[in-house]
Amino acid sequence: MFVIELAGVRIRIENRYPFIERQCRDFMCEGEDAAFAVSVTNDEIVEEQKHGEFSDGYCESICLYRHICEELPSYNVFLMHSSVVEVDGYAYAFTAKSGVGKSTHTALWLKNIPNARVLNGDKPLYRLESDGSLTAFGTPWNGKENWGENISAPLAAICFIERGLENRITPATEDDVIGRLMHQLYLRGSRQSVTQQLMLMDALVRAVPYYVLECNISDEAALLAWNTMRKS
Amino acid sequence: MQINHDFTIQKVGASYVAVPVGETSKTFHGMVRLNETGAFLWKLMAEKDCTEEELVDALLAEYDVSREVAANDVHRIVEQLKQNNIFI
């Protein structure tokens, strides 16, 4: 059992396997007090193993994060499946359907944009602030590339990535944004939790500019996105 | 028609989004998007079992439209919700 801090919320992890302890080491904090505690039943681990050949510890970690993400909306914090790059103090988020090339595009940013670093490559958290802005936070769950750090930054823009033969970036309409975001948010849990997540989604669609980037795998794709999304 | 209790509806941006909660969220993946009229009818059907005629009457009491337009709207939205399988 140990305590981590995610997006400013202290969470007690009641684990059975050591896997999660190694994973969370950069997020651990002193003391035992926490906003809430999470644990996973044996049945949940067995259910998770139906999705693939994974270790008990890995499955426990996946289930723990799921529980965490069902609790966090009460603290104005939510998960959006995305890759976040931090450049000069601002966070830039990319999201796409699985397999489209979020990681590839993220790697192009690291290569082409000075001072770029990955805040989280897969499952960052976002917190709604009292002024309506959003802050992106790193988490111990950061995808198969294991890209991420325990850092945070105000969110500057969100970009939906699609594959294209040529590079083109256009602003996304609100209607389009809502349809695309639904696939990337974790809208599960109790009525209270899901309702709160939809209220956060309402804030999310207003908080930042949105773009759709059709791109190939090239340095120009990253530079086009950066030059359009960058916060001056 | 009465809507499955395991849904929650919220205004997101300029439109409304309804998504499943609890057990229903494990079997129904996705969302229902509705305009202002759709959300108005949804809320009525979430409260109690309604016929199309009752919905048309409620719409006429709330909005300044002809019965024909209201009936068309109700029928279109009810059919959409039937296809989404969200009635009890």
C-alpha cells in the first residue's frame, strides 16, 4: 500500500502485486492520507486477462487506473486518451484512433521542435481550473513507449490526427470535436461520475482551439502542426 | 416509450449528449447526440412512459410550431432512439 499524487489528488493504492509500485515510483508521496483509495478484486484481474496474455501485476495496474479514472471527475480531473508534448511551458495534445500514428507524430515533434519533451504518451490526465482553462498532467500510465514524466503544463491546443498523403491542418468545428472526443474520453462508472465527466467535456470543448491534421510521416507534418498550434 | 434509466444526458457545447451509466455502459458503447428538441423529448421519456401523441402535445405546449411539424419531429426522434435501442 502506498500513496501517489495525480493531478494534485492524493490516491492510496492498495495493491497485491509489486508491478504497480515500480510503475508509480516517480509519483509516490509521503504520508498515508488520501482523497480516496483504490483496489482490485481477483475477478477483475481474471476478466482483464481475457484481453491478452498479461501478467497479474500488469492487469492489476490497468484495473487500478480504471478505478482511479472513475473517481477523478469528482475532483475536476479526467482522462483523455492522447499524447501530450510539452514545449516551453505549454502542453500540446494529439489524439487519434488506435494505430493512426500518435506515437509516430509525437516522435517527429521530439526530433524537429527545440525543447519538446513528452509529458505523457498515452493516458495523461487533464484538470479543469477555476478560470475554465485546462492543465495536462503526466501519469505513471504512459503507453508502450513508456514516454512521460511527472510534470504538468497548461494545455494550449488539441489536434486530431488522421493519415493523409499530404500535410494539411484545419480548425475543427464544435460538432466534429464532440464526435471525435467521445472516443477518447473514459465515460464509464456511476451516474454521478459519468454526469460529471460530461460536464467536464462541456468545459473541454470550450477550453482550447481544436485542429484536424491530415499528415504523412515527415518532418514537415510536425512543423506544420507546431506552427499552427503554438502558443505565442 | 420510456427511456432506459441507465442513461445520463448533459449539454455539451451547443448540443446534448446522452451516454449510458452503470451496467448499461458495459453493453452499450457510444452516445446519443440530440438537439434542443431531442433533449426536451428525451427528458420527458426519461421521466415516464409516453406515447408519440403525448410527446407532440408537450412539444406544442413548449414551442411555437404547427402540429404537423411537431409530429414529424417526434416521429423522427423516436425512430432514431428506437434504432439506438435505448427504450425499456
